[in-house]
Amino acid sequence: MNGAPVDLWRIMSADLIARTGYQVGKSPLMPLFAASLGAGELLVGAIVSASTITGIVLKPIFGWLSDRSGRTIWLFIGLAFFSGVPFLYSFVDSATGLLVIRLFHGLATAIFGPVTLALVAEMTPITRAERLGWFGMARSGSYLLAPLIGSWLLTRLDPSTIFTLIGLISCAAFLPVCMMDSTNLVTKYKSVKLQSIRRIWKVWIGTVVFNRGIWLAGSMELVVYFMTYSIKVFLPLYALQVAGFNLIIVGLFFTVQELLHLVTRPMGGRLGDHIGYLRSVQIGYGILIVGLISLPYADSETALLLVASLLGLGQGLIFPSTVAFVADRVNPNYLGVGMGLLGAVRNAGKVVGPLTAGALLTTMNYSQVFHLGAVVVLIAAFVLFLFHKNGMAESFVSTKM
């Protein structure tokens, strides 16, 4: 990464530390902890996804607040939630209490996500998608490491102790943030003065609700997360109960998927910078479609891991370009709120996908659901192709609001 700002490496380090701890406490630790407190299957699902719901509601708000008051304070507040909330799990003695803590813990990613994305987008205006791809490696790295770490810790420690350890380790994320250049953490765009509720409402309508670029990019990401999170929830059941694979292979599937996602993000970002963001997304969609269609026919361990590789590669080509697409089409004054809304739409896919797949599985088999998912992505890819071919996408989002 030639010429990368030093602060990019620092914020990547902070993100990797904080999110790895956060993900260690999510899976497989969280479902087992919830079950040990007497939660049924439905409540376990609600507990695991509760923090995501927090982000759907609050990410745009915290992104907007960072636009107005600067990134510094919100970076530190986000890290405070990452490192402080885990200590509260020691006091949980019921499934309901755990649900409340999960909702509260969701504030960590609701704050940190849009603020860090806006910060990275601001410091990398030229090769923006490539740099965002490198930054995304920190988040992907946490998904890669956390399940292995969490499983290992569960063989040695009880859940409460693990959460205390998570809190202690997460405190280390403050160090790289404290080392960052303070001038990069102050919002550079202060021309807009918000002096009334009416003015605030006008800003939100103009920069969020009517910003077509955000909604287009968010829709592109929603489709991907709709499918990948459905697979994350139901592939273990399919692999064990239908396809006859063992737990080790299931774990390797997600490890390989995240590994390919991690290593291809910079390449995907560079591709988007050179051939155009929408074209990179189209290629990524095509790879995802092949993976989804192939999944029910993967009758060997090698074939299943090849499908995982395709899914990870598709994600790596899509996500850097969608974020850069938004960054190019949002008024710099409101970059934080733009990233927040993008994250909120993304989180909606994470919630709606598994719920929809679960409902479909009551009347369809796994192969039909996977193929239907491929059809959904195919439709999205075709619509995007028509937009791009006819120049409709650029005219649709041509105004930077």
C-alpha cells in the first residue's frame, strides 16, 4: 500500500483489536451463554442479533454527530463501549438481562463503524476504494480470528471470565487511536451551522433521505448480506443434517470464506478504482451467483471449500467499491451520516436475510432456498447492469447532496 497515511495503519490496528474482542463474544460464545441462561431458540436468535438492530437505528445518528463535532470524541466513546460493556456480562443472571446488555453493547459498532469509515474516506481521496479495502481487512481479520479464539477460550474458561478478558484486551485499542494525528480527527467541513430543529430536519432530508447514491450502494450491500448471513446461520444445519459434513469442515468453510474476503479486499478496491465501482460490484455479484448455485451440489470437502472461496472473493470485490461509491457522492460535510446510513441498510440485510431464509425453510428444502438466493442476486445484478449500461446509475446519483 504505497503512500498510505500512517494514521490508516493506526485506525486499522484499533479496529482489529476492538472488533476481534467483540466477535469473540458473539459466536460461538453468545449462543451457548444464552442457552445456559435458559433461553429458547427464538430468544437465542434475538439475543445474537440484538446488537445489529441497535446499529440499524443509530448508525446514521452517530455518523451525523461526528460530522458536527469531529471524529475524535466519537472514536473514544465507541472504544469505551467496546472495552467497558464486556465487564457488565459478569452481572447477567437471566436471558432477558443478556438481551438488554446485547442491545447496549450494539452502541459500540453503531458509533465506531460510521466514524471510522468516514475518517478513512476523508484521508484517502485518490485511491479511495483501495484504501477502504485495506481498512476492511481489519474487520475481516476479526471475523477470521474470533471464532477460533472464542472456541479455544470456551474449553478453558466460563463465559463471564471470557467477557472480562475481552474488556481488558479491548482497552489496548485506545493506544493506536491516541497516537493518531489530532488534525486528522477534526472534521474539516464546518461551513454548515445548525441552529434550529427546522435546519436539522432539512439537513437530514437533503443529505440522507433523498441521497440516491447512499440508497443505491446500500441496496447493493443489503443483497449481499441478505445471502451471506442466511448462509452463516443455516449452513451448519445443512452441512451436518443434510450434506453429511462434520463440524471441522463447517468451521473451515467460514474461515476460508473470511480469509478470501480479507485478502481480496485491497484487490477489489483497486479494481473498483480502475474499472469503476459499479462494474466491480457486477463482477462480484457474478461470482456470488456461481457460489450460491454450486452450494447444493458440493458433495465433497474440497468442493464445499471452493464454494466458500467464491463467496469470499465476491464479497472482497463488492464492499470496497460500495463504500467508495458513497464517499464520492456524499457532501463532505455529511460523510459520517452517509456512512452511518449505509451501515444501517447493511445491518437490515443481516437481520432480514436469516429471518426470511428461516421462514422459507418451513416450506422449501435447503437446495431450493440456496437457488432462490442465487436468483435474488441475479436479479440485482441484472438491474445494476441495465443501470450501468444505459448510464442511468450515474444520472440517478449524479447530485452530491
